[in-house]
Amino acid sequence: MSLYDVPITKLSGIGEKRAALFRKLGIVSVGDMITYYPRSYDNWSAVTAVADIEPDTVCVVKAKVATPVNNIRISGGRTMAKLSVCDDTGYLNLVFFNNKYISSMLRYGETYLFMGRVAYDKYGYQMVSPEFNKLSDSAIITPIYHLTAGLNNHMMIRAAKESLSMLPREMRDPLPDDIRNRYELCDLSFALNNVHFPVDLNAMERARHRLIFEELLMLNLGMRLTKSKSNEQTAMHFTADHTAEFIKNLPFTLTGAQQRAVDDCVRDMRDKPSPMNRLIQGDVGSGKTAVCAAICYHTVKNGCQAAFMAPTEILARQHYETFQRMFAHTDVCVELLTGSMTAAEKRKTRARVESGEIDIVVGTHALVSESTVFAKLGCAITDEQHRFGVAQRARLAAKGEHPHVLVLSATPIPRTLGLIIYGDLDITIIDELPPGRTEVDTYLIGTDKRERALGFLKQQVEEGRQCYIVCPLVEEGEGADELLNANDYAAELMLGAFRDISVGILHGKMKPKDKENVMAQFAANEISVLVSTTVVEVGVDVKNATVMMIENAERFGLSTLHQLRGRVGRGQYKSYCILVSDNQGENTEQRLGVMCRTNNGFEIADMDLKLRGPGDFFGNRQHGLPQLSIADFSDADTLAQSQEAAEYILRISPDLSGEALRPLRAKIRKLFETTENSMN
Ligand code: ADP
Ligand code: MG
């Protein structure tokens, strides 16, 4: 029987009530507890002599209780316990609040390890509420778990210990012996025991390394196995190159990078036995739309239809309008198909798609609905693909007989991550912006400077420019008090500082029609300042907008901030991004500092991945990536090794059917259970 089938309530001291708290952490079974790895460790081995203590650092001292515990009542009905401890080099005061058990836990004359932050005041050195361990039973390295209200670290430690004791003596290691030997990985039993309760630092590192390796390997194999089959044959070889005649009629000359992207696609569609399966990655504003348009034209002139799917109504409409302009001088028929159209409109458009009368259809996910049938779909394009699941992309492609597939992404993805997520795609990177762009200047300010910043916005508006202000929330009550919501913010501006300026509001809860109206007004410069939530993040293109001001900037991931900033600096005017934040959290300053330092999306993506991990980077689920329990993508070496191992394994057993791979295969299936990419 698997420990995943043993409920957590089998552990001593865990009844229904406490089990509900464990469930909050995703721990339902004993098996879950075993794979609920510590987020970090306390290392009790580096002992500092009392005389060497530096104030304001966390340190461990090994000291004897030198005075009885003195319990004192302080204000508010609270209690304080004070005592002194000493080693050979000096005395240290300890203070605990509201813990009446201290006198029974710390015995006069006995020696303990204490860990805590040391402060220095007129009474000397002092540690407030240190952790402590009796010398005899103290593990040198103790695990620290992510907690939830009602569960403390001691409970987690107890649950982990008992769970590990239930592991069978003989375990089948999911990593085959040859892989383990080749990469010098410890065995599963050692790894599980030492990841929770390492015997020393080295054991901890070996345990973690092995588990990370294993998880990345499973991720690699799982993604490869769920990938669309790229060995399909395609009957559509577009031998005639029609892109040049289209490009020459554009109002601008393509950049070198754009032209390369076009050429890559043309070559794929002409030469490859299997359909094109390409990702074009380019920073915001790099001109991916024009590349797509050329490819659509090329597809149509080769006798097929093209579909262009965008993640939002606004964006679909904007692409549609761009296409209408670009195709105005051609005989190509471009139409729009979105969810917000009336049933009758949709029916009509679908009929014309099915009859082949429409050559290019631009739309939202309405395109992949069952009722959309193409006469001859030759190329399926999805824009801003990280918003779509792998499955949705596949669903659009399934509308044709193995059509060519093109995916656009404005989210620069670190190479390491790209290899996993887009392992089956050929990649073109557009690393050049159209000429005439100026870098956006970015500033980080506190709320005390907001007044001044708004003055700056006003000045820009007076010069004829437009501004965005982004707030994290739509309305009150959605989050913590200190967060600004777009509705109140807009109201305040309209009544106050911006009463002579036209202010608009845009958020995801508005009806699509209303959103479009507001966007249209902004595009026409009837609205000067647009207060919005992140719905402006994707794609919207207003060249006259020069300021992007972002409130509670600490709330957004770097990639989102970068996307938002990409809304300005799209025209000839000098543009600015103002990040407003009072948050002095651990990473905040570092993260927001990156924004001020660089406009390079790839650099920002790398940093984002390092600081926040892939989970926050963009919804894992949407990418078909499972939730990881220990690995991240910051360790490039382990990632590369696991990739190599995945290839090695697949060479030997392309579908993982080999007997030695059974346990691994089962584990991979479990890992991917929660994603839309379920294996079968
Ligand atoms: P993105 O890659 O973010 O989708 P777009 O396709 O929206 O970028 O292009 C951004 C803007 O740059 C558009 O207004 C487009 O007309 C313009 N543009 C695209 N390519 C060029 C070019 N080669 N020269 C000048 N302007 C261009
Ligand atoms: Mg775009």
C-alpha cells in the first residue's frame, strides 16, 4: 500500500480538526507529509562565543542557565520571563514573552543551545524569544516548514518524524540505478530522511540535490511525453513565398529580427515534413504582429485559411483592426470572432469560416469552440501564449489537418525554463526593437511622493500626452486595507487633482463592450488618464501614452511590471514608468530596483525567476507545469543534468515502458495529475 493512501489522521495527535489545517498546506496523506519538504533549516552547529556576539545578527550560543527564571507581569496582562545564561566568555540576557512554561523548560545550571537575534541595550546583550534545544537531543540541523495559522513548526517536525518512520524498509527507487550512479545521486531512503532531518550539512545538500534532480527529471519527461506529437506529417507545403509582396506594402521596413522571424516560418512551412511548430519570442513592442500578418498572408496565398487567437477581447479587436489596415489593399478577407458577439453574429461568421469565404479569422478562444469549423485551416497562431494552456493551443491546431502552428510570446522566458515549457517548439527570438524607440525611464518612489508624481502626470497631459495608472484591485474588500483600488482611486482623481482632466476607468469585471468603449476612447485620446487594473497588461497599443504609474508595485511580479511598462514608450515621445511602493519587504527593493536598472525583458525574466520562482512567474497551471515541491529553475547545472538524463532515458525507452522505469512513470503521472496535461 502506498503511504499516499494513508490519511494524515493516522499520525498521533492529528485528529479531524488538525487534519483540516494540514489539508490547507496540501497535506492529506502520510505520503504528502513526507514530500512536504522543509523550506529551510536552522543550523545549530555554528556556535558563537558570547564574547564574540555581534548585535543585530542571528546567532547560536551554547550556554548554561545562570539565574532562575524571573517571571514579570507587564502591561496588557502580558508576562515576560527573564533569565541570564553564560558560557566561558560572558553573560547574555534572554527574554521571552507570554510563555509561562519557560521556567519548567530551562533548568538552572543546565546547558542549552539558543538561537535568536541579538540586540544590544543599556543592560548588555539580549536575545528575545530565542529558539532553544537541549544539548543531548538536539539535532544539529533542524527543518523549518511553511506553516499555516494553527500549525507550528514543532507539530510539523513531529508529523514528519512519524511519517518517515512509516516508510517501508525496502523501497523501490524511482531513479534507475544507472542514472543514480551516473549522476552520483543518493538513494531515495537516504534522501527522504535527510531532507527532513539531515545528519549534517553535507547530507542535507546531497538529499536536496537528489530530490531536485528527480523532480526536474520527472518534469522534463512528463512535458516531453505530453507534448503534441511533432512527428505528424503535413500535406501543406507552402512552396511559393508570398511574404515579400506583403511586407513591401507595410508602412515601415521590417527590422532584421522581424525579417529573420518571417524567414524562419517560411522555411518551416516549405521544407519540414511535419507542420511548423514555432515560438516567436519578442519583447513588448518588438513588432510580432506584423510578422504574423505576413505569415497569415503567405498562408492565404498558398490556398489555406489562418486563425489568429488572442487572450482577451480587447486584444483580439486590436489585432483585428491592425489586420484590417494591413490587408486593406489586398483581396484577403479578414473577420473577427469573439465571445461577446451576439449568437447570430457568431453563427454568421462561423458559416463563412466554414465555407472558406473568410481567409483570416482573428478572435478569442471562441475560435476553439466546437462550433467553429474551418474549410481549410493552414496556420494556427496564438498570441501571448502564456495565457493559454498547452491544451488550448492544441485545440486550435486540431481545427485543421495538422496545420502549421505559430505561438507568440511577449514574456521573455529564461532559456532554462523555455526548454522545459517549449521543449517541442522551435524558437525564434526577436531581439531588436523597431527604430526610433527610446528607453523608458523608470523611477521607484514612496507614497509620500505620489502628489508630486501626479503633478508630473498632469503636466504630461497638458502637453497632450496620456497616462496609465494601474492599481492592484478593482473594488474595496478584495484585499488588505492598504491596497488601492481602481474605482476609489479614479473617483478621487476626478474630484481632486485631475478634476479638469478626463479620467477613465478599466477593469476586468466590466462588460466586454464597456471595456472596449473605454479602450476606444483612450485610443482616440478622449480619455487622458486611464486608471485600471492589469487588464492593460497585454498588447494594448496607444502610442501617445507616455506615463505608466503603478501603485502598490510590490504586488506585481517583475514580468507583469515589465509588460505594463511596455504599454508606454511605443511612440516618438519620451516615456516614464513610476513605481509607487512603501513596502520594504525582503525582495521588494531588489526586485523593483531591477526595473529601474534595465529595460531588457530577458534580464528581468531571469531575475524574476531567481527571486520568485516559476510559480509566480506565470501561473504554472496555465503552462501545464505541475506544482513543484522542491525544485526551482535557478540551478542551471542540475537542470541541464536532468535534461540530459531525460534524453538518455527516452532513447532507451521512448514511452517509459521499461520495467526499471515503472516507479518513475507512476510518479510522473502523479506529479502531472493536477495539471491539464494529464498523461495517459
Ligand atoms: P508586439 O511585439 O508587442 O506585439 P506590435 O506588433 O504591437 O508589438 O508592434 C508595436 C508597434 O510597433 C506597432 O505600432 C507597430 O505598428 C510598430 N512596428 C512594428 N514593426 C515595426 C517596424 N519594423 N518599424 C517601425 N514600427 C514598427
Ligand atoms: Mg502583441
